[in-house]
Amino acid sequence: MSGAAALLDRLRERFGDAAVEAVEFRGETTVFVPAELILEALGALREAVEGELLLTDLTAVDRHPAEPRFEVVYLLTALGAPVRIRMKVRLPGELPSVASVTPLWSGANWLEREVFDMFGVRFVGHPDPGRILLPDDWEGHPLRKDYPLTEEPVEFVGHTPKVPSEIIPQVTPRPMRGGDASG
């Protein structure tokens, strides 16, 4: 079986149309599945592809103030018949967590730790769920949109530049439109 459409059909056969939402945007397919199905859905994709299915990247998006607030994004590449597909799960802002995919791809270990470190999303069943980029005593998760920004002016001889808040215009966030698969 090859092609993103064929993989999507396979997922819909197994989980039903209600559990699998797909968005086609600029020739790329994004599949949304409920968080509780992520391991099973990714396993089904691995079985369906010709050749190997690689987890190319794993990241997150903070949609604050929208709810569900977070999206965990799995970027997948099938090597046999070259196919790229993006799978996402939506998570609430309060205590976001999803199953770890390290049983499927051991390389997800570092990627999941980075998402935890930067966004605070917990990966249930992760073999080493600690921070990876920041010190263990760091408070908060810096890529959350509500993370407090701090500024410290840097002084140069004869010139003190403005801090970012004096330069960057303040913008009121617009509500997210449905069907946008970017990110």
C-alpha cells in the first residue's frame, strides 16, 4: 500500500471516520487522531507502509488561548514508496499528556524529552522523562505562549540598545481558523 491517501484509508478502516480527521493542505496530509489512540494508530501505519516508516521528527504547538491548547506533531516518512505524513494529537492545557512512542521508535526518547522540556507535555511510559535542554531546577516551559518573558538590557561602550519589548509591537492574537494544517 502506498501514498498518503492509501494510508489514510487504512487508518479509517481500522478506527472509523469519527476517530480519524484528515486535512490536505498544499499537497501534505495531516491526520488527527485522539490522544488515546496514538500508539495504535502509529503502529497501524507502520504495518501498512511498504518498507520502513521513520519518525522524522516529533514536536509540539501551543495554540494558547485556544482549547485544546497543545498539539503534539509526529512527522513520518515511509521509505519504500516515498510518502510523508503528519500525525497530530490534541491535548488540553491542563496537565497535557500522551503515550510515549519510544516502544515504536527508540529515537523518540530525545524528541519527547525536548517537547516536555519546552512545552510541559508529559509522555506516559517514557523511559527517562527528565529535562534535556534546561537545568533540572528550571521553572516552567519556555515555548509555552504564556511563559513570562524577561529582559536584561545589554550595555555597550557608548550605546545602550533598547530591550525587545520597546522594539516589538504588541499584537492582539487572532482566533485560530479551522482546517489550518500548518505547524
